[in-house]
Amino acid sequence: MSIFHFRDFSIVQDQSPLKVGTDALLLGATVQTALQTPHILDVGTGTGVIALILASRFEDAIIEALEPNLQAFTEAQLNFESSVFKSRLLVHQTRVEAFENQQKFDLIVSNPPYFIDGLKSDNLGLNQAKHLSKDAFKQFLQASLYLLSPEGTLWLILPKEIALKTIEDLAHQGFFLQRKVRFHSNSLKLDARWVLAFSRSEAELQEKSFFIRNNDGTYHQDYIQHVGFLHAKQL
């Protein structure tokens, strides 16, 4: 059985098309909220790793998750039920475009498919998890924003090129970029991923940059300080 151990929980990931990756840890460690009991939605939860990270960080948060892939949904259910946070976690097998919920969410987080109209592999599940058309990506954004409360915040992790286009598109819809965190693979490979936070309220943009690894492949001190607390073993 393939299991990824974190400090506060473990992830079974035998059947899910996407395994635990750095992107999920970066997003999960970066999300912020000043609310005491936020209602959070994790769109495209996969094995449930981001939802579980947020449950471990925000002890009174109620977190719902969406996952259309049956294998990933089943493993997310198992991972939620196996955690000490299970009373605050709920996963639905559905796409965000089909999700109906009367209550809006304070935070919506997603590590969405970011290969927009890119070359696909022969693995159908992997294609669905990582690839979207331009129209499908826009539909994903619109459906997510519809579920956001008036004062809510949308958190995304994206490659730089997709991030820049998303910032531009959402600005036209009245959503302001609140936070931008640039993650560099190392000093020779900059801007591997951006974590972005959007809301309907205009505020001064907060920006930070972090390195994930040193040029020799070891973890950079930035990563250790920002994400290291999630790992089961000391980095």
C-alpha cells in the first residue's frame, strides 16, 4: 500500500491518479485566514491532502471537499475517516460546476488542472486531473467564485503563465489580488509556482518569495521554515 506520512495524518494513495506532490504542500502551508471557524471548500481534493493540511492548521475549520474521480474520492473518504479531524471533514463526489450548496464558503482553495490545452498522456485519470481546455478552466473559476461568500477569499496555486492570465481575467470580474507568493524551484529555476489569493475587496498587495530547494537538491531553508512542519520527519 502506498502511504505518505505527514506529521498529523497519513495519506493512502494507491488508486488516485495524482499522488501527493509539492504543490499541495505549498498551497496548504500558505493559505491564511483570520476567521476563527472558517467554512472552507477544497476543489479537486484528490486524496484529500490539502483539506487535511488545512484541518491540521485551523483547528475549528469546517472543510468540505469536491472530487469527481471515483478512485480519488474513495481514497479521500478513507483518509478523512482515518484522521483525527474526521468530524470536520466531508467529501462530495462531484465537479465544482455541478455542486449545489446553499451556504457560501469563507475560503475556497484549489490546486486545479493547469495544463491548459496541453499535450495529454494515455492515462485518462491523469488527463482529467492535470489537463483542462481554456473554456473548462474558465468554467471552473466561475463555478468556484459563485460558491464564495461576499467577503471570501479564493486561493489557487498555478504556474506563472497561467497565474498571470488568471490575475488579468479575475480583475475584469471585480476580484482583486490580495496575496502573491512566488515559489522558486532553486536559484536557477525561478517562478515554478505562484500561490494567489483573490477577494472582492481591494487592498494593498502582499508579496513574498520562497526557494524550495538549494542548487544541490537539498531543501532550502525557506521551504523548511514554511512547509517543514507538515512533514513527519525533520527536514
